[in-house]
Amino acid sequence: MSQKIRSMTGYGKGEEIANDRRFTVEIKSVNHRYNDITIKMPRIIAALEDPVKKRILQDVFRGKIDVYINFESFSSSDVDVKLNMPLASAYLKKLFLLKDELRLLEGNMLELVAKFPDVITVEKAENEEAVLWEILCPALEKALEKFLAMREIEGENLKQDILQKRNALVAMVAQIKERAPLVTKEYQAKLHARLHELLEGVEVDPQRLAMEVAVFADKSCIDEELTRLDSHLVQLQDILEQGGQVGRKLDFLVQELNRETNTIASKANDIQITQVTIAMKSEIEKIREQIQNLE
């Protein structure tokens, strides 16, 4: 059973409101060689980062993924405000000492002490992770569903574009196959005419001519390369039709297409075939660029 192909770019947003709390989740991604997930969320719910990442990893296998989680609470049970009395007393003593030494007017000491670091801290209430996860999870699922849907739509568009370019390559390979058998015959005719011209009418040794033509035919033979190109192009279509995580497979296949095309260009010794290979390399490069977007 075939799977859907996904692009590595996508965006999705989800929101969930329950029990005086609201979670908003945004997921977006761009191309990346590996799977790199960055999650930005309030420190007060930092304990939920690991389950969020694990959930995303179940369905996302490649790309640079940025996740933004916003949390709003209208419930006092979510936070615990703590007062560090020893620290506040120490600050206050130093303030009175500073006032006496510099003969300053007495200001609002309470306000000053409250502003000092770590005197008053706000922490997440204990044993709230499970409750918060029950609200965050639906928001994450909504965002992930939209995110994956966009990836699949873009992936399908990329698939169809690559298939069109693959079909163009098939047609070009057919042109080369049609032209290849004529190259040796034309070389034989040209060689015979050239030798006849140089030898001024002296009969050319047919055995010697046949040997030269045989050497040329051997050096310019591209049958193996054409066979491998046929195989690679069939594999290209099969991989696309099977779907799933195809990016790395296709990247390797494109390298092989390039290799065979370059070999044909160097061996064929024919201007028409060379022109076709130039066009093929252009199409292969376009396919390579599109593959970089696939998961």
C-alpha cells in the first residue's frame, strides 16, 4: 500500500481552551538534511517539552521544525508564589544601612525589596503536568494535523512535477537510443571518404577499415549506460508511487542518473547525442532541486 509523499515545508496551528486555561500551538518547518526540532514554550510548562517532541517524532521524520507553544492561565491553582524571607530581610538590612550611611530620606522599602531578584518567585504548582497535558495535547494534535496536511499537499505537487520531468527524461533516452546505432555507420562512411581523399583514389584496405570502425564502435558503445538509465528511471517512478520517506532514496538515484548521463556524453562522440545529454542534465538538476524539498 502506497503512502503519501510529504514536503519538508509546512505550517499548522491549533488551540484548546479548557478549565480556565488556553494553549496555542504553532508548528512550521523548512528543508533540513536531518530531523531537527526546536520547541519554544514558557518555562512554567517546560516539563511538557519532552512529550511534545516525542509526539511530533511519531509523524515527522525530516526537516527543521520550529514549535511555538503559548500558555495562558486564568486559574490561580496553576501557580505557586513563593517568598524568600531570609533574602528579603538581608536586602532590607542593607537598604537601612545605605540610608543611614548616606543620610537618605526613607523611601518605600517594601516596593524596593520586592523588586530584587529571587525575593518573590512564581513557580508552577506541583502535580499539574498531567492536567495541563490533557489540554495541550488536543491543541498539539490540531496543529500537527494541519501541518501534515500542508506537507502532503505540497508533497503531491512535487511528486507530479518530478514525474513530468522523469517522463521528459524517458523521451530523451529514446532519442539517444534511436540515434546511437547511426553513429558508427556515419563514422565508417566519413572515415572511408577521408581515407579515399588522402590516398588519392588508392583502394582502402577493407580489413584495416573494419578494424578502425570496430575500435570506434567499442569506445563509443553506450548500451550499458542506456540500460542503467532505463532501470534508474523505472526506479524513480516506483519510489514516487510507493511514497513515504523518499527524499534520501531519490537523492542517491539522481546522482546515478547524472553519472550515466555524463558517461554517455563523454563516450558517444556525437554532437546530436551530446546535445540531448545537455538537456537531460538540465532536467536532472531540476529534479534534484525538487527532491531537496521532500521528506
